[in-house]
Amino acid sequence: MSHINLFYSEPDPDRWIKFDRYPRRWIRRILRGKPKPGGVMMVALELIKGLELLNIPYRFNDYKYAKQHPEELIGVIGKPHLIFERRFKNPILFGAGVFSHPIECPDLFQKYPNVKKILVPGEWMKEMCEPYYGNQVKSWAVGIDSNLWESTNNKPKEYDFLIYDKVRWNYESLKDELINPIYKILKEKNLSYHIIKYGNYIPSQLRDMIEMSKAVIFLCEHETQGIAYQQILSTDTPIFAWDRGGFWQDPYYYPEKVKFQPVSSVPYWDNRCGLKFRDINQFNELLPQFLDQLQNHNFEPRQYILENLTLKICTQQYVDIYQSLL
């Protein structure tokens, strides 16, 4: 098999003067330590891990090779700055990091005809992009390392729930409407819980907290893929997920620029994963059912991951898409 050519870099533009990104990067490293990989970087890292598992050869950020072989397909994983800045001559498989919304570049295929297909992380985002990009957009999810995120069923459980808080917008309002009422209901039912907040942990801390928890309450407005909740499922930990649906809520776009619905906070899911609730009333209504199914071992979240979202399965899907464009 020929090499897969992959490219990824974090956007890091100059801010005040030319080339100031370099000292700013150095200062950030000193003040904040080694940066934690975000969602798009995780796509690149896990895809590479999957290629190595499958023994598929690849080149990573080999700009010299791409320039010398402009006829060879490349995969640009991250945000579009690489396409805009590098001006590749090569045919491109773009994604799954892409734009938040196609209005950022509705004429992408006209400006960059060497882009052959766009990958987005999930089905509802694909539907959001199709009016702009038609059948040139495809849904693809990066795989979950099911060996790293192994079952924790043999671990002693100190807490009934881990609450994973990834609420991003209108936090004070949702704290009153949803988050604090959840705490209150759990306390009233003598259910113990601890809390982890998105962006404030490293993966080992999440694994440690999952080990101590019988189940997870996942709070997020919507996810395009949702790597963290899928890592939780891979540990065989069922999830009680807030999935209110409705409009895409990103305040940069909604409601003035974009109104798109429906969205989901758990776009990859079946009834083995757990239960979903729309609001605090449904949380209260369905909590006894969730606890009953949890007690009776009716959920099989890890099996869902092993059948659909492992590193090998998802990486092979990427390779198949890549090779279809050769």
C-alpha cells in the first residue's frame, strides 16, 4: 500500500506584529506548560495511532515531499489555514477538522478546486454542510483507543455518578435551569457524585474518575463527534446524557448568521450506551429507569464502541475514503 500523506498544525497567527507568534508560543509554554491536545489535534494523533496499528505507511507534515510530488493526494486534517497558507498543488482530502460552518468559505471548491472531498465528524454536521457542499461532504469519526480506555467494571465504585460538565454557553442560566437542579435531585435521592469540567483535566484524571464511578451524567449542548463521551463508553460506563436537540447554539453564528437543527450531544449512540434526557423534568422522570437498568446490567456501552468506533475500524474507514480519491 502506498503512503498516506497527512498534514496537521494548530492555527497560530501573528497577533500584533509580524512573526510575534514565535515569542508568544514560547511565553505560553513557560506560563501554561505543555499544551493539552484539543479535539482536532486528537483527530490527528489518534488517526496516526490507528495507521500504526494497521501497519499502514504514512508521512506526517512532509511539506517537501508534497511539493516535490504535486500529483499525490494529501489529507489535511486540521483547520483550513493550512490550505489557505500553503497553497498546496496536491489533490486534498480535507477534514475532519474543517470550519465550524460553511459560511466561513462557501466557495471553497471554486477557490481550491484541488480539494476533492470534505470530512466532518458526524451526521448532523454533514447535513448542516450539504446545502453548501452537496455530495462533496462526508461524515467520518476518528477512532477510540479501546485498549487505553479499557473496561473499569472490576474497579471498586465510590460514586454513583461522575458529572461531566461541558456546558459552554449561557452557563449561569443553565446552572439555574439544569445543573444545580441535577445536584439537588441526586442529593435528595442519596446518590453520590463528583464533577469533572471540560478543559480542566488531563486524560489520566478522567480515567481515574471514571474508575470510581458507576455511571456518568454527560452535560453538553451538542457535539460534532464527542470523543470524550465515547472514551467513557469504551470503559463500559453507561451515560445518562443531556440531549436537548434543537438549534446549533454557537453564539458566534446563532441566531443571527445560522439557524440549523436538529443537533445532538451524543451523535454516535444506541440503546446500549445509556439513556438520554431533554431537560430537568425528563431527567427526574427517567432517572429511576436509568438506575434500574444500570442495576440490572442492561447497558453494554463498550460493546457499542467495539462494534463501531475502535481505532482500527475508523482508521480503515479513513483509508478507504482516501484510496477512493486516488
